[in-house]
Amino acid sequence: MDRKKMTLGKRRASGIHSLIVYCADIRCLHWTRINADQWPDNVPLCDLEDQFVCGACGNRRAEVRPDFREAG
């Protein structure tokens, strides 16, 4: 199955500029909210996941999701 990747531009078009970044370690689950305007529109959300290090446990795996609370 060829799935299209969700890009930051598609999220911005729907009014969402923030992301929630979750630590992927199920023992930690630390999370933070960040503004995604620093990356270009063509960047897929999944490509950002390797760029984060958890500030609580040091884990290098993250899950990145749009902050849908911004959608109006």
C-alpha cells in the first residue's frame, strides 16, 4: 500500500502550527508541545521523529502528532 505522508504544509493549511512530541518509551511517555513553523512545508511529520531526544529519559525515539486542539 502506497500511503501519502502527512506534511507540515498540509497541517498548516488546516490551521495547525503546533506539534505534540511524545517519548516513545512506554516507561516514560514524557511529552512536549512545540511550534513547527521552523521546518518547511514539504517536511513529513514522520521525518521529524528521529530528530528528538527525550529530556526526561534520554530516549532517541519519538512520536510526533499534530496538536489538533488548534484546529478551528
